[in-house]
Amino acid sequence: MDWKSEWKKLAVILGVFLAFFYLPVGTERFDNAIMEALYLAKWYAQEHVLLCLVPAFFIAGAISVFVGQGSVMKYLGAKANKILAYGVASVSGSILAVCSCTVLPLFAGIYRMGAGLGPATTFLYSGPAINVLAIVLTAKVLGLPLGIARAVGAIIFSIIIGVLMHLIFIKEERLKAEAQMLLPDEEVKRPLWKNALYFGSLVGILVFANWGSSNDTGVWASIYYYKWWITSFFAISLGIILIRWFELAWWKILVIATPVTGFAIAFSEQPLIAFAAGIVGISYFTSKDKGETGEWFSSSWGFAKQIMPLLLFGILIAGALLGRVGHEGLIPSEWVAKAVGGNSFSSNFFASFAGAFMYFATLTEVPILQGLIGNGMGKGPALALLLSGPALSLPNMLVIRSVLGVKKTVVFVSLVIIMATISGIIFGNLF
């Protein structure tokens, strides 16, 4: 018997036993933290899984199946033109305007298809960080200087972080580039414009289904009023494309569309019902297909199996530690408020570090910061949190580790925290 191995098992069992033995059940803060974890998980399931993550899984699956590896390597690969690669990565991420969790399936998709580490991490940071609406809202609510600093900082960050990741792991990138040169040319199944329209319909569903409300009366508010009509247009376009170019039987699309239309009319005040019916329908029929659409579902399901459990676990932990907006978890909010006052190195570093582990849904960072600034948070730490928080979170880190590995994940997270800290100190001294 290997007693060394058995002692390790005994130590684990003893540790779990002691943890449960001394579990502070019944204390107000602990019980509240457990409820906050469940509340946050419930909120995330209601607000983000169907509308954000599921469309993102389908897009990631489509990247893996319908975008040729040669195309990804041409624009984002280790041997691609650097200016083009980083430019495409930063712009692609900013167009989507997604949160730190929704960008993960898309990042995993392009990285596995051959994108270089630098452009892939540029895309990973830019998606949630360079959110045009969030930047505008920051300027409107928190002041023009902070809004401009967030915009400039996020754009520069996305590129610098990608370049540094490439340089730090340049040996691996060179080996990847050499391997990519040996790959044979791929057969093009359909013209680029057809794939562009296909992806455009998927991205349109993702963007407009998540279009947020606004207090203004301008274009944003008008689009929000018609968001489900616009989403329906993209869904119909997707159905036509699947029939005409991907050889999915027309009657299958009709079977999907009929109950979706019925639910949309019968439950017009609850559009999630029709949306969910559409997801179930397209998932069922593509999973049964033996052709390209079957591969599409299989790839999408693969991303879902890898990412969803890690996200759920991370959200539960984040909710228990920090709670929801306006609520407390295990860590008292006054500790955070006290730690981010002034413009010292420690306050900026704490803001960057705490922001990196907190979970921010899209746009929620602005009201959170508004409350913290009202409680004495410095302008420098506010910018530091804006540059690290929306782009990272504990759930986000767990998934990145599963894609990049521990070493690259630690380096990526560290770069974000360090650069956010430095930016906060500079901004705090200027303003």
C-alpha cells in the first residue's frame, strides 16, 4: 500500500470534514452570502444565458465549422500582418459589445482555429472593455474626462496586452507559425459573402436581443422599442440562409417558426418564451442533421459543455464574496470603499485587483462606481476599476484557464491588473 498517497487522501477528507464542522451556518453574514450567490446565479440565468451565452455558443461553433482555418490564420494567425491582425481583433471585439463571459466562446473559437495568442487576447480584452455604449454612459454619468480616459485606455490596452502576450510567449508562437505553414490549403465550400451574411444574422440576433433600454428619446431608444422586430428579421434571415446555402430542410425551419410565431403573439410581453422556443427548435433539428449544420451544433454543444459549468461555479463564488449590486456578500462593502480612496499605489492596485475578480454585467459597472465615488473613491482607482473590471471576472478567469492553461492565464490577468493600476495612478495625478 502506498501510504504517502493514502495520507494525502486522509488529509483531503479531514480538511473537508473540518470545513463542514466549523461551517458558520446561522450567522447573518454567511447566510446572506449564500443567498447572494444564489440570487446572482438566478439573475445571470434569467438575463444572460438565453440571450447572451447561447447565441455566443452558436457563433463560436460556427467559427469552428464554417470559417476556414486558413482564413483565421490569414487575418489573426501567428504569421499574419501584425497591424492587420491586432486591428481586426480590436475592432471585432468592440463591435459585439458583450460582457466578459459572453466573449469567452468566441475567443475560444478563434484561438482553436489558429489565431495567434496576441490577436486572440486582444479580442478577448476588447470585446467587453471597448463597449461604445458603456463608454458613452461613463462620460455622461461619471464625467467626460473619465469617459475619454476609459475609451483611450481600453483601446490602447487591448493592443498592448496582445503584443505583450505575444512577446512573452514568442517561442511558442514561432512554433505555432511554423506548424501553420505546413498546413495544406483548404477547399472553399462557399463564397465569403455568403459566410459573411450567415455570421451577420447570428451577430444581429446576439446584439439586438440584448439591446438595452435608455432614458433618452434618440436612436438608441427607438431601436430598443423595435428590438424584437429587428431580432426577428435576423432570425428569419438565418432560417432562409440555412435552407438555401446549408441544405437544412425547409420543413424543419417551418416547424421551428410556427410555434415561435405563436408564442410571440400569445406571450408578447414575455419575448424570452419565443426566443427559447427558437433555440430549442434549431438545436433539435441541427443536432439530428448529418451534414454541416450537425457539425455546427456539435461544435456549439462542445463549447457549452466546457464553459457553462465553470461560469456557473465562478458566478456562485463571486456572488458569495461580493454579492449583487447594492447588496453585500462575505466581504463588507465599506472595506472596498475605504481601500479605494485617494490616489495611492495601494488604492489603485486594490481597485484593479478587486475589479478583475468581480463580475460586472454590461453597463452595471457605471452605477457601482457612481456609488463608490460618492463614498470617497478616487478618480484614479475609478479608472483602474473601469479598465480591469468589465474585461475580467472570476468566472471569466476559470474559462480562460481551460483554454490557455494556467501560465498564460496568470500572465494575462497580471498584465490587465498592472496596466490598469498604472493608468489609474497617471489619471489620478492629472485630475
